[in-house]
Amino acid sequence: MCGIIGCTGVKNASAVLYKGLLDLEYRGYDSAGMAVLCDGGIVTVKKKGRVCALSAAAEELRGTSGIGHTRWATHGIPSDENAHPHTAGKFSVVHNGIIENYAELKEELVSQGCSFSSHTDSEVVVHLLNRCYSGDFKDAVLHTVRRLRGSFALCILCADSDGFAAVKYRNPIIVGKGGGALFAASDMPALSGLAESVAVLKDGQIAFASHGEMDLCDFSGEAQALTFSPVPAAVRAAGLCGFPHYMIKEINEIPAAVKNTVHAFLEERCFERVTRAAKKRGFGNIFLCGCGTAYHAALAAAYSAEELLGIPARAETAGEFRGRKSAVGRSTLFVAVSQSGETADTVEAARTAKQRGAYVLAVTNVPYSALTSVADCVVPVRAGTEVCVAATKSYCGQVAALSLVVSALKGRAECRRTLSELQEVCSKCASAISGFSAEAAARACASSSGVYFIGRGIDYPVALEGSLKLKEVSYVPGEGYPSGELKHGTLALIDGGTLAVAVMTDIRSGEKTASAVEQIYSRGGRVAVICSPGCAPRGIAERAEFYAELPECGGMLSPIISVIPLQLIAYRTAVMLGRDPDKPRNLAKSVTVE
Ligand code: M6R
């Protein structure tokens, strides 16, 4: 949801910004731009399209300080004009977030004679800075940020200053230093290789970087202490390592993601922390929230929690949770699930739950994220940096971490059993990846007018995830559905052009899903079956257009394995249809606006 970067004191600012923007491109890729301080003025280049569209123009820029941006459009279509930076008078600005009061500010600025050149909310910031400027950069920034409502991470250049300012409010900013240079960026991987040490800014802080020094203050201008620590090794992304796309590389990293998540659970004494909280609070119900894939992991965990613990457990998408009054209170365990830890809906849902008295437990892949600062307790997912916009290994890490939380709540013996089952799951994942050829299923998906993923019980969240993955990376339409629900309406869509993918890992519900499959066959529909050994009743597999048997799996860990063929099918379908699976159209990996 937009990536921003700033640097000062480097030899060639445009080269540093360009490299940083490539690292941040997962956050948005509809346009990009940079501005560099050059001979006492600001030179800006920006273009619709991916970061690489800037490469020739960026090479022409000479300067030691600058700011850059890669965009995911919220206000205004992707275009050269709407691309950041926005430059006016003495200032240039890049922004990640939404200025919620931009319309009233714009009206005021226009009435004062400002002329706007974009349709973005962000442009008000640069005009405000010019209005507030009377020769003091810091003063102009302070006056400006106090007028803004919404969420904003900003990097700002002023032609009269040699450095930049970085502002954080509800969107992330990490600052760094190394080799006499100073940096700021939306995330840590963009700073690895540039900075030797880093600091994560808090909401309401502004860093001013100039002449090799970085000063921190709050929005009132009061100085604050800034403590840097070394860049953690884990954030250094390793590149494609010979794989054609990050999506397939990251699917292959699932066994390591699960193994490392198990290690982290033990290393960080999560059993002790979870059970201590349970003892103190006596949890009477569990609420799980997340968005997209993280919601699907949460839903699977809700099914398992209710079955294992016998207390009400429900999952909801984070955006829905915030909008209504739910039964959340002091005896609620609220579990917020997010790969990035910065999804605005999820972070705000966690804040809301905390305000209502719930105990907030975060399950996240990013230890320094906004979500971890809200949570009472963090259970880490250690999937490593996930670059592909489509979540794969992080989902499996989330299911592993959530299963450990649920089993810890049951007791030590259950938790030990889950830990040992997870060891086996790692090797089963590896054989599910290597032993599955997605070609035939991908061909069937690519030629279908719609693909319906069906499952029952624990297989239903996996069906939802399979459907999301296929839509997201291949643009083939479809839906995830509880298999029992098809006959209540959606069967009307089934014909020879559609494909139904049935997921069956549970022997108890396999027969019910098989009835849905029969109903599809009877209406001329085509079926693919993904099942654990013995879970597909006789006569189902034989007639399937595509049939794949998973390694033995069942129960709450089964989604870790059963999702793998669905991820591989989505990936192969995308490649077959000539899509870029790593950067699907219209999307961004981190959605930091509500
Ligand atoms: O970083 P998060 O886990 O909070 O992200 C939530 C969703 O935006 C994310 O899972 C999204 O659905 C993925 N692109 C799906 O592959």
C-alpha cells in the first residue's frame, strides 16, 4: 500500500532510491517516482507503471539526498500526474496512507490560491508545507502534520535543507544509518544492505535527518531519544535463488516456514505465556480476526479451537469485526492474525478489542510491526520475508502457530502432541510439494468459466483459500463454498464450462462432500478431487477430471498440507495464462489503509 524511502549523505541518491524502490515494489506497483536535492533545487521524476520505468530518468539525477515512492492508488487513477513525489515551491513529499480530511484542506488551499496538479489526497501535504514555511523546515513540518487526519507515513524534502524529514502516524517508518548516510523506509528489508543499524518509529514521531545526524521529536516538537539497533539478519531477503517467481520459491519454503515457526514457539516460551494469560483471565470465548488469507487461517483455527476446547470460538474478517458490536470483553481471547502485522483493518480490530477489555494475542510474521505494539502477547510466525503478493508459506506458518496456541490452551500434553505432529507435517509438506504435478488441474482451471472450491468442516477454510489464491494470481473467477451449501443456490451456476475442486481430508465429512460432487456430476459439471488417503468414497475419484492424493493428514494441521496442491494449481494456472503471479493486477501486499 505504497512504499516510501528517503536518504541523505549518500554518493548517488537516485541509485540508492531506485534499489530501495525495487525492494518496496511489493507494496504497490502502479506508478513510481523520486525527487533529489540538486544544486539548491528539487528535481523530480515520476512515471505510471513499475519502478523499472524510472531507470533511465533516474540515472540522470545527481544529488546526495532524495525521497522515493512506489504507489498503490487510493485517490486518483494510476497516472504520471498522480504518481508521487508531489512537488511544489520549496518542498517535495511522498506519502503512504490516507489523508482523511484532504477535501476540506484542499478547499481551503485552493481558496488561498494553490493550484493542484493531481487528484490525490497526498498533494495537500506539499501545499500545506509551503503555506506554513517561513524559513524553518522543522516548524513547517510540525504545523503541517498537526493539520492532518487519517494515516500517514511521509518523507519530505525541503530545497533549503540538505536532508529530509520522516513522519510516522499509523503507517510504518523505519529509520537507519550506516557509512555516514541516513535513511528512512516503509520496511526493514528495503534498508538491509544500506543501513547498518535501524530504529522503528512510533506513532506521532518525526525524524529530521541532516549532516549525518538524525534528531527525533514528537508532533509538539519536543525532542525524543532515538536508539538504533543492528539490522536483524532474518529480514535480509535472499532473491529468487534460481526460481522463476517468488510464489513458487515461497511454496517450496513451506517446510522451513513450519519448522522455524515451531522453533520460535519453543524459543520464545509461548506455551508458558499463553497458559499464564489463560490462567489469569480464564478465557470464556475466543475471537479470531484477519483479512484475506490470514482470515482463512483464523477460520481454520476457530473450528479447531471450538472442537478441542469446547468454548465458543469464532473467526471474522477484521473489517467486519470493527463495524459492529460483538461479544468481546475481559474474558475474551482476541487473536489477530497478520503476515505483515501492518494491515490497517487487523491492527484497528486489535485496538478495538483491547479497548473493549479483551486479551490480544498477535500471530504475525513481522516482529517489529504495528500489530505487535498493540498486542498483549505475540506468537511469532517465522516464515521469513514473503515477497510474492499472494500469501503461501505465511499461511502455513499461521496455521502451525495457531494450532500450537489452541493446543497450549488445552494443556501441556496436547501441546506436546501437536509439536511432534508438526515435525511430521514438515516432511509431508515437502512430499506434497515435490509429488504433485499441477499441470492437468491448471489446464482445467485455465479453460473454465468459473472454478468452485468446496469442502466441509476444516476443509472449508482451505476451499476458501484455494479459491482466493486462484482468483488473485490467475484472474479466473470462482468461489470457495461449504460443500453442503451448493444445493441452496450456487448449483445454478454449474455447467460443462465450470470446474469444482473438492477438498476432502476428513473421513467424517468426505461422504457429505461426495454427495455435493454427485450433484455436480448430475448437472454436467467437471470435478477435480484433492483428498487424503481413504477420504474420497468409491466412485468419486474414478470420474474426476483430476484426482490427487495428499500425504496422510487430518485434523487441525491438515490445512498446512491440503492447501499446497491448491497453491500449486493457482501458480501453474497463472503462468499458463501469462499472468505475473508475484504482482497481480490491482493489488499490493500490505494493505495499510482501511
Ligand atoms: O499481511 P496480512 O496477513 O495482514 O495481509 C492480509 C491480506 O491482505 C492477505 O492475506 C491477502 O489476502 C493475500 N494477498 C492473499 O494471498
